[in-house]
Amino acid sequence: MIQAIVLAFLAGLMGFNGIPHFVQGITGREFPNLTGNSATNNAVGGLSAFAIAGALLALAHVADHVWAALVAGAAGAVVMTVFHARRGAYWMSARFGKPLPNA
């Protein structure tokens, strides 16, 4: 059950982290990203985050522990939602000396 909880939590984090990157990328906007702020990097990064989240869910054996995985995944989603709502991507870029997107 621990494996299901940890992997579902990470899947929630990754899946919800992919949303702003993917949306900004497909709308042609820059957004802070480890691989560069370009729209293309963000669109591909968002898709990659979705794929990683799916792989984590597959490895989590969610069917064996449905409720634990659901709660853990939701918790991961909430954590990433709050991170992005508080402009965490911009803070991290500035903190680690990465360039911020052009306005």
C-alpha cells in the first residue's frame, strides 16, 4: 500500500505540474521551465509530465488500493496547484539563477 500511496502522490504532482506548462506551451507563451522558457519546451515538457504521471499510476497498482491512491493523488495535485498558484515556478527560476520568461 505504501508503494501505491507514494507513486499516486507523485503522479498527482507530475500530472498537475504538466498542466500550466502544456497550456502555456500550446498557446505560444513562455513559462519558467528547467529546459528553457520557450513555448515549444513547455508544450513538450507538459506532455512529458503527463506521460510520467501515467507511468507512475501504472506502477502504483491503483486497483489494489483505490482509496489510498485516490487520496494520495489528490494530495499531490493540491500541493502542485498551490505551488503554481503562489508563482512557485517563477520563484524557483529566480532562486536558481535561471532566466525568467520575457513579458
